[in-house]
Amino acid sequence: MATRVRYAPSPTGNQHIGGVRTALINYLFARATGGKFILRLEDTDRSRYGEEYVRNLYDTFAWLGFYWDEGPDIGGPAGPYIQSERFDLYRGYAKKLVEIDKAYYCFCDEERLERLRDEQNAAKSGDQGYDRHCRKLGVKEAQARTAEGKNPVIRLKIPLEGTTVFHDSLLGKIEWKNEDISPDPVLLKSDGFPTYHLANVVDDHLMKITHVMRAQEWIPSAPMHKIMYDAFGWTQPELCHLPMVLGSDGHKLSKRHGATAVNEFRKAGYLPEALINYIAHLGCSFEDGRDIFTLGEMEQLFKIERLNKAPAVFDYQKLEWYNGQYIRQKSDEELARLVMPFLAEAGFAAPGPALAEPGPLEIAAMPLVRERLKFLSDAPKIMAYLYHRPEMPGESEFVPKKLDRHGTIQMLEEAIALVASTDFSEIEAAEEKFRARATEIGVKLGDLMMPLRVAVTGSRVSPPLFESVRVLGAQECKARLQAAKAYLSALPA
């Protein structure tokens, strides 16, 4: 049987790291086994549903660069792929379970259930949850109450004794005492809406899902689902509960650990390749001695046996390292195109369609900034001096340790002459010319270069200086040097 796996998010929030990691593992397993990766929207929670979350889902995966083979937006043979469009199916299967005495109608209203909870809490009873009050209700009586206008729920009959056993590809054999399973959970609500459990099982069966790969937090629902599969006479998909992703404090990754929504990483200037590569390595290994893989390589190398049972810790420093590696692999044109939206947001480039095509300045600047970028969002701050003349810093920024203001002005005069007479197309030759002049006038090269650097870039720490002069042009740099000289000369003694 061909492998079929699915990612089944609920569109009640933006896509986050944990969900994308689950989707990626499913995708890699499908590709590694020659199977299909399916998207299904589990939108039964209408109180929290939002169209903006559906848009975020599609935008996120379009940006990440891996996609499904079947889904709501592209169709497929097992559709519809949105649960709210499948309600008639769920109602039919819920009633079938009642007919074969594996489920029953329950007429307990919310008032009774709330009173039951209060009584259990007050008594500190070990028996928590529904008390199976309607479990022995006859079909005729149920029909009579329905005829009176009462809308029941349908509850699954959990066996009162024994153990439910299922297998997990990663964790092995798992046994669950039936007395520890939530007592007779609701499958179909009184308004005809299915609960997650019914819709999940019916959809996985009808969509011919062969493997369910999901987070370990879903393990408690597995025995309930196994009981339902057995009730229908269906074969349960092979389960694989993925190791959890924890924050540095050992707790489940959440907002308190920083950005967890994928669009926050995107806005912060991470590359999708870096995020995918790092997420894929959370609790999984691909090949010893390597950290960087293309998506295609991971598709070929992925194996369930390479998953770890232990939780993975989300390390922002490691992700930052991945991001830097991928930034440095980009060509000048590719990197310039990637930083353009951030430059536009900072007001350095016009927003709109022109962002797709960086200009000569942006392309020429990439060799200067590539090694200094941790995130794409760093570009505006690093490149600001290329777009406008920096504000004059304090006098101390210009003056080298062994010089005074007068000596610094002399260095600026030397720099003005050198910039005007030097060909910066050959960086090594330009550096040699400056070094020779420093020796000739009896100063250290650094004393000559520091005032030049501050005048041109506005900072003692900047991208490569001679390359910056080449990008800006000798005329602009000469103007900046002259402005710096005038600024220092005008300061009070």
C-alpha cells in the first residue's frame, strides 16, 4: 500500500514552529517512501476559526517552499479536505456506531454536567468526568426524547474493563487501561457538529492515511481512537508520536521563549532554508558529520529510525548559525533581492513591484555586508551609510589614540588627496598606496584610516572600507571627508 500521511491543523491561530515541524516530518517521510503528503483543515472549532489563519497557513508554506500533494487549495481524489464540508459523513458514521451498540445517545444537558463536575470536585472523587448516566438508555426511549424536541449528543462506549493496546513506530508497544481513558467521550455534539475524535478517525480512514505522525502530546487520544477503529472494524494507521520541542528552560516551547509563530521568524529576517534545516534536525539526525542539507537531500535521507525518543531543545543560537550559513551561500543578486523588503521598510528603497529587482547599489553592497548579516533584517542598519550621509559623531570617534584634533584634521586632508587620486577598482593596490603614504608621512596606517572610516561610514566599526569607497564613489567620499574636516575645524578649542 502506498504511503499516505497528513498534516491536519486547526485554523485557530497562526502557524507555529511545532506545527510546521510536524508538517515537515510528514512531508519528508512521504517523499522518502514515495508516498503522498496531504493537507486537511480541521475547522470544527468554529468559535476560534479565522479566515486570516487559513491565509497564514498557505502563505507560510509557500514561503517555506514545501507543499502538499492533496489539499483544499489544489484538490485531490479524497476530498473535500475541509472538515466543515464533510459533516454529513460524520453524522452517518456516528449513527452507525449507535446502531451496532458501540455508541449511544446522551441527553444530559450542560446544567447537569456542571453539577456533576461540582459534586466530583467537592467530594475529591477519583472518578472524574461523565458518569455514563445515559449509557443504558434504550433506543426507543432515545427516539421518544428526540421526538419531544430534545437534541442529544452521541457518546462512544469505552470498554469498562481491560486494556487497549496499540503500536508506535518510535515508542513501541503502548498499553492503556480503559479505566484511565476519558469516560465515554462525545463524538457528535447536539448541534450536529463532530468532535475532533470522530472527524479525525473517519477522515484518516476515508483518506486512506497509512501513518499518523504527530506530537507526543496527542498520545492520550490514541487509545480512544483505537477503540473507535476497532468498533468500525477498520485498521488503525501506524502511529508515530514525535518527540516534543522544549524551550531552554525544559518546558514546552511557547511564546514566553520568544518567537514561535513562523511569520515572526520571517519578519525577523530568517531564511526559509535555514528554518527548515534547523527544524528538521529537532529530534532527528540525517547523516553524521553534516549540518547543512538541501530539502532534496533530506527527502532522500529521512528515516523513522533516525528520530529520537527524547525531547528536542529549541536553540536560537544554533538557528542563528544556520541562518548565517545560508546567507553566505547566496549570490550577490539573490541576497540583494532578499534584503530589499527590509530596505524598503526602512525607507531606503521604494516599496512595490520594484522590490523584486534590486539596483546596482544593492548588488554592489552585498560583498560588503554578507559576512556581517546574522539576519536579513540587519541590512538596513549596516547599509544605512550607503543611502545617506551619516550624522557627525562626537569628536572622540574621529581622533585616534595617539593623535589630537589637529593631527586628525591633517589625516583627513591626506585622505581627501588619496581618495581623489586612487583607483579603487583594485583593492589591494589601493591599500598598498595608503600604506605607503602612511609610512612616508610617519604615521601608523590605522591613524590614517580611522578618520577616513568614520567620515565615510559614521562609525569606527563598519563594512570593508575600501570596498565601501568603491561603491559610494570617490566624489561622494571626498565630500564626506571634507564635511568631516569642516566639522572638526569648527569645534571650539
